[in-house]
Amino acid sequence: MARPPAKNTPPAASAASPAAARARKRPAAAPSAVEPPAKRGTTAIDQRIYKAVLDAVMSQRLPPGTRLGEAEFCELFQVSRTTVRKALQRLSHDHIIDLRPNRGAVVASPTTEEAHEIFVARRAIERETVPLMVRNANPKSIHRLRQAIEIEHQALHEGDRPNFIRLGGEFHILLAELAGNRVLLRFLTELVSRCSLIIALYEMPGSPLCEDDEHQRIVSLIEAGHTDAAVALMERHLLEIEARLRLGAPVGKINLAEVLAIN
């Protein structure tokens, strides 16, 4: 049965009672690791190097443009150059680092223009996914979005910045998945991945983690069928994230062993 036409006036704010919130079954905790699953053929040491670099980048301990010398990795992890190169290739594939001729591996450093273009493209895609989500919303899909927010909320209160950034991106990907357009989902997945890296690299130190109630309010507007208000809030949400970035910050001298927590 078709949903009634979308309304454009947001409803009065309402909050679920604490008792009702406690009564809901808590979703399973998100895995603490930020990295994607290891690919076939990846060894434990490959994964260790990958995770060490990824965690350091996402925690702002490895600034953009930091050079990652193969010899230093070999010494720190007591492995061959072949093993180091394998981990660096995977990091390059995932846009975490760049492999540059005559310079080797460096932490990715998107330009101001590139970062802006990525956020512009992401806003354009999400302006399309939100109305689709409003039309396709049902109790099950709304419940899945709220479960994702609860897991995100847990990372927020644990102060787990890398996981919080990842989970925030996954909320947007889930919303696009539930909207039902696979082409938009594919585009958005790539853009969210690149945005998450930009946020991790360039968000101003000391910035508060993005308030999770923005995601809650977006879901509430979607559930109520308030298309225009949901799109406007999503647009503002993404603009505020971009505004917190400090692009082009200088890179100081880095002690790789300290940054990667190698004893």
C-alpha cells in the first residue's frame, strides 16, 4: 500500500521514555577494529602493519603527507620488504596512503579542492537517497537505522574516535542501502570511504565528536514522512562536518615507532 504524500513540516520533537529505551534490546556491540576484514592471502603480520597504520591515521597520529619508509617498517616489524610492500599496497588501494614515484609511501593528503569536490558529490548523492528512503521506509528499516545509531552512540561515549568515524559513515551507507537504489549506493560507498579519511586527517584537534542526535533526528523525519525537512537536515549535517576541517595543516617531525605504538 502506497505511503501518503510526504509532508514538509517537521513534527514536534518528542523523546522516547527512558523505560521504553531500556526495554529495547541492545544491539550487539560493534567490533573494535576499524579496518575491513583481511583479504584472502593476507598474513597476520600484513594485517598487523595495515591496522597499525590505519589506526594511527584515523586517530590523527599520522598527519597527511607523512612519509612511510619501507626500511623503517622492516626494522620496526622485523619483516622483509616484500611483506611491507604487500601491506602498503593494500593501504594504497583503500586510499589511506599514496604510493608516489621516487618518494615511496606517504599518508594520503587530499587537496582543499579535492576534499571540497568529494563533499559536494556526497551531498548531491544524499539529496537523492533521503527522498527514496522516505518512500521506502517501513518499521523494519527504521529499526535497523536506530540500531546502527545505538552502536554509534556506544563508540561516542567510549571516546573511540576511529570507530565512531567509521560507524558514522556506515549509518549513511545503510540509509542508502535501505533506500533501494544500488547505483547510488555504490557511488555513496566510495564517497563515504573517502570522506571518512578526510575527516580523520583534517578535523580540527579537540573538535567534539559529531552529535549522534543529528542522525536520530534524520531518522525521525524520515519515519514521519517529512521529506524536505529530512533532506535539509542531511545537507546541514554534511556542511557542518566539512566546516570543521582544517585543510593544509603543516606536518611536523614524526617518530614512527611511537606513532604506531611499537615497543
